Amino acid sequence: MKTFVCALVAGACLALSGTTALAQQTMTTVKERGKIIVGVKSDYRPFSFTDPSGAIIGMEPDLVADLGKRLGVPVEFVPVTSANRIQFLQQGKIDLIVATMVILPERKKIIEISEPYYGGSANALTSKSNGFKAWEDLRGKPVCGYQGNIYNRRAVEEFGIHLVALKNAVEALAALKAGNCVAYLDDITTFGALLQDPEWQSYEAPLPQLDFEPWGMGARKDDTEMLNALNSAVADWHKTGFLIALEKKWKLPASQFLAEQNKRASAGH
């Protein structure tokens, strides 16, 4: 038994040391490799999605492109989901996460997360004919979502929805269109561009928005060099209005958070 316990402790220490070593060499690896590999979503319009040519575009890929310029290296995108993005980072498959990731205390225990660059809040996309006005209207009803979405747990526990958890946003939207659920649970920021599409003119996101959730970029635990580079970029993006410009480019609703951060940064706070 003693031997077994020692083996477990040794294994845990080895895993931890391996993760720390990986973090310490991230920037060096990026420079030697000649590119930075970043995990982004491929189905989260307009933040990060695949265009007809197969390229991943959106607000977050634009941010990553700017990061690449700051680091002096080209960028390679790797599609990730809410469910696997942290795992990909820890396994060394990607160098960074830039994928609509909410900043949570439990996540900060296992990875480094930058200062917030954006944020959103939960809502539900539904047919106008349903007449939903409050979250309570969804109690007991099938609501589509996707695995790993930060809003799933609260919607189930607090509002009693029957969550139909799918792999990604594309599948969830298809299920909504097919009538497999009465609404699609996601961030309000995703609905702005979607509702401008004639295909979705009979839909709305009518519910009161839940609490603001700040988003950050993720680096490996103890990777202070990369974290400092990310925070420096975020501070500059807020100060120069770069994020506000991208918000307009991708036809997102004006964010009060971005306006406040730009005002504070411009004033030197």
C-alpha cells in the first residue's frame, strides 16, 4: 500500500513538473517554431467561425492576428470547443486559448487567464411566436445548448430548464430550427449578428440578460511571460479603441464594458 501511495505522489509530482516546464518554455518554443498555435472556436459567429473558403475568421481571430504581430510570428488556428480548450492547452496542442472563455475562479486555479478583453451575458434565442418574456417561462421545457457552456448549470438549477446538450453551437441552432427545443441558450453577443440574417427574422432573444461575464485569454499555469504579453496587449486594445473598432467591424451591439474600459484607459486609470 505504501509503495502504491508513493507511486501516486511521484506521478503527480512528475505531471506537475512537466506542466510547469511546458509553461516556462512556451515563448521560447513559439520563437523557435516560428509561429504561435492558438485555440479558437470555429462555430461562434461573429467571434470566431469558418467562412465558405474554410478559413477561420471573426473578432477573436483578428485579436490573435494582432497578438502574432506583437510577438513577431505568424499564427496557426486550431479549432477548439468549450469542453476541450483547456485540455488542449494543458496537453501542449495549443499555446493559447482565445475562445470566448469566461473568467472563473476555478479556471484560474489550473491555467493563467488574462485581464478581460470582452464579456457577455446569457439569453435565449426563441421564436417570436412563443411569447417568452421571463426565464421562468422556460421551466420544464427543452432548451438547446452545447457542452461546456458556462450558462448551462445556472439555467438548469435556477430556472429548471430541460437542457438538450449538443456538441456545439451549430448543432444547437439546427436543433432549434428543427423544433427539437423551444429555445437556444447562449451568450447575447452571439445573437446580434444572427438576428440580422433574414433566415432568423422570426426569432428573438427577449429575456432579461443574466449577470455580465468577463472573457479572458488563457495561457498555461505559471506561464508569467505569456500572461504579461497578453495583459499588455489587452491594456493597449482598450486604450487605443481597437476592441471597439472590431466590435463595429463585426456588427456587434455596442458594449458598455468596452466603452467604460476605453474611457478608463484613456484617462490613465
